[in-house]
Amino acid sequence: MGGRLPPRGHPAGPRRRPRRRHRPPAPLTGGDTATDLARRTARDLGGAVHEPVTVGASAPVGQLTARPDTVAPAYAEARRCLDALRLLGRPGDGSAAEDFGFLGLLLAGERDIAGFVTRTIGQVVAYDERRGTELLRTLDAYFACGMSPARTKDELHVHVNTVAQRLERVGRLLGDDWQSPARAMEIQLALRLHRLSAQP
């Protein structure tokens, strides 16, 4: 049994696979974070069309249906995240502004300074508040002294072992890579923003 296939383009004929690799962002809603939704959407759509699909998301995403006036700025933020992913050479990935560290402040439509500070040094702030310790002050001095424990102990007028113990606690709170160049830069920015926000 034979027959001729309808010409390409006919509704019943073979359809060409979509060639667009970077799709415009769309509002995402749900209980997950914006990053979770963006990555899952990129993975699922990429699997469906068998090509990389890059997704930029806005955050927070849970309020979009409740506040229609947030749709336009959320779309703009998602668009900026998408552009950032493309510039970084990350096709097929999904991300939100919060994933870009301090660069997320530049990507976000509204500058979520408090959110950035909380994500970056929030655990240290909370620890100091609970225990009455001076980890934040030690961090400030440590960076101001060129990350030198010896100079930091002179600045704080404490024993060098005290500085070492405090920095070890910071590492447990922030992760082992907190002194890497990228993380250290974000932490220093967060410390400055925290100081400014605490001023009357």
C-alpha cells in the first residue's frame, strides 16, 4: 500500500523542527524558586524540541497572578537574565537574577539590596545576633587589612588565634569557598550595603 506524502507546509505534511534557540521569556508561577522553574522549563522544552532552549526568569514569581502590574517589570527582568545567559555562553540553561550574585542587582528591575545581603552574609548576621559575637566586625577588618590575619588581630586588638577561630566559624557559615575572589568580592559588597542600611 502506497501513497504520496502531502507537500511540506501542508497541515498534514511533515513539519520542520523549530530552529529558534533562545525563546522570549514568559512569566513563571508556582511554589518553586525562579531558578528551579527556569532550569526545569529549559530542560523540558529543550527535550521536547531537541534543541537548547534558554530561559530567563524573574523573582519573586509567586505574586504575578495576584498583582498584574508586576508582569511588565517581571518580563523585563527575565529578558535581562536571558540576555545575560546568552552573553555568558550558556545556551540551554535557565537562571534568575539571584543566580548572578552581585550582578543580579544590576539585572533586577527593582534593586533587592536586602535580599542580596541576606543571601550573601545573612547567616553571619543571624549568628552574631543570636550569640552576641563579632563575626561581621572581624570580616570587615579582615578584608580591610588585605585578608591578613596578623594585621587583622592588630586592628581588632585581639589574639591571632581569636581571629583564626572567628574566620573558621565564618567558613562554616558561608562555605569553604568564601575567600575565593568572586565570593570575597560579593561578601565585601554585602558588608558595605549592610553597614549603610544599618545607619540611621
